[in-house]
Amino acid sequence: MAKKKYSGYLLVANPNNPRDELAKSVLLCVNHTGNLAIGLQINNQLVDIDLSTVAFNLGMDFPSNAPLWYGGNIASNKIHVVHTNDWRGITTVKLNDEISVTNDISVLAAISRGDGPEYFRACAGYWLWEDGRMDKMLDPRDKEDPMKWEVVPATMDLIFDGEGQDQWRIALERAAKHQVDAWF
């Protein structure tokens, strides 16, 4: 089983994975401890709603039609904002030297006032793996679970500079380089 914990890493769907809702996905791992892992999908933009609609429903003016991303299949009414470390709120969790995540309304209020983080990506919902399932998916020797993930440290460019399948391809290439670099 995988021994390293991957909070602050991107989980990139292996191209040989089953064609399901996580095919060609890029997830930011926000928690990976013990038997639990939580990830936010960051490369699947929602088309029927944007962040200004969410902010309006919360009673806020929002300065732009920033996209809203499908974060995962659990609690899709809960917004988590992945952002740069130039802003911090009470629920902000710093994942690495560049990236944090905040899951309360304070970050949306700060963005609407113009004093929030410079870069952000708001995700509706999250993915959850329990009972050590993520460790099994990260273990190349495990043959039971058909879903496999490639990993690469999360960086600003990998999170904020792309979307969709293009973002997946770039993250997959970077994960392959990261794996090769780890061999030497």
C-alpha cells in the first residue's frame, strides 16, 4: 500500500482508467490521512452556473462571471475555493508553499470586495475515499481496483492555467516527469 500521504498534490487520472465520471480528471488532494482521502476536481467547469450566481444567492455582488468547477459528487452545494497563499481566512488550510483551500463564505466575500486571493478556483462538491481506498489506487501493485492515479505536486500553473482535457494532459505529462525524477 502507498505509504506517502498526498495532501497538496494533484491526482491525475491514469489514461487506462475506466471511462467513468473520473476519466481524464485532475483532482487536488486536500486531505490524505489514515484511511481517508478528500479531493477537489479542478478541471471540469460547470456550464449551467457560475460563481456570480452562487454569490448572488448568498446576497453578494460579484465582480465577474468567474467559472464554477465541479469539485465532486459529495455535498455539491458546498463551495471550496482553491487559491493562492496571498489571502488567508479562518478556515483556510495551507496545502503547500503556493496553494491553499478555504471552505467558508469569507473567501467569496473577500473576492467580491476585491481583496481576496489573486488566483482562485471555486469548486462545488468534493470526492471522498474511505477505508484506505485511495492508498490502494495509488499502489501500482494493487490489481483489485481498476482506478489508478498519477501524482504530481500541486503548483499554481497546473491548477490555474488550464481546464478540461488540456489541463489533464499537461498534469499527466508533469506527473510522468515527476515520477522519472524520483527514480534518480
